[in-house]
Amino acid sequence: MTFNFNNINTSAQVGDIVYFSYNGQSLGGFDTTDLQFTKMLGPITIIDGDQITVEYDNTVHPNGVPGGAFISFVKDKSVNTSSLLGYYASVNFINNSTKKAELFSVGSEISQSSK
């Protein structure tokens, strides 16, 4: 199954697991849905420009993705851990919005691993 997007999140990579959520409703300015309406679609197999291809098993969800569904993805926790390893790190913050935006906070942690 292939999806087209205007902008794909730069952290998306092959192997990430794609989910879809449907039956959303607006609550306090946010779109929400119950967990029962969030379903796993499958792993990303190809990222090409503004398209992603997902390995989709139609026996799990025979009706496909409903129109207007919200698409999200999660990283493989066995590969993508929350901490950086090594002696040096460099980070770039990119804002693709054309509207004013403010960065509220940035944090980091340092752990001595060797002497």
C-alpha cells in the first residue's frame, strides 16, 4: 500500500511501523480517537520522495484505511534507543513552517561511559 504526503517526517525510515486512526473527533482543539480505533497497518518498506510504501496484510484489515484516517508511525525500539552513544553529538533543528514558531525547551543528558 502506497501513501502520498506533502511532507514526510524526516525521522521516518524503512522498518518503522505505520498505524492509522479513524473515527476522530475534536476535543479542546485537538483531534482525538479511542484506542480501539487505532490499528497497525505494517512496516514501511520503501520511502521515495513524498511517498511511503507499507507492507500491508489485507487479511488483517480487509477494508483498508478509511478515508480521513490519521497516519502515524513508531520506531523499532530494538534499534532506535532514546540515548545517543559515542563521544560527540550534533543536532540540527529544522522548522518547515512559514508561520512564526517558538522553541520552548531543549534538554540533553550526559553519562560518563569511560575514562
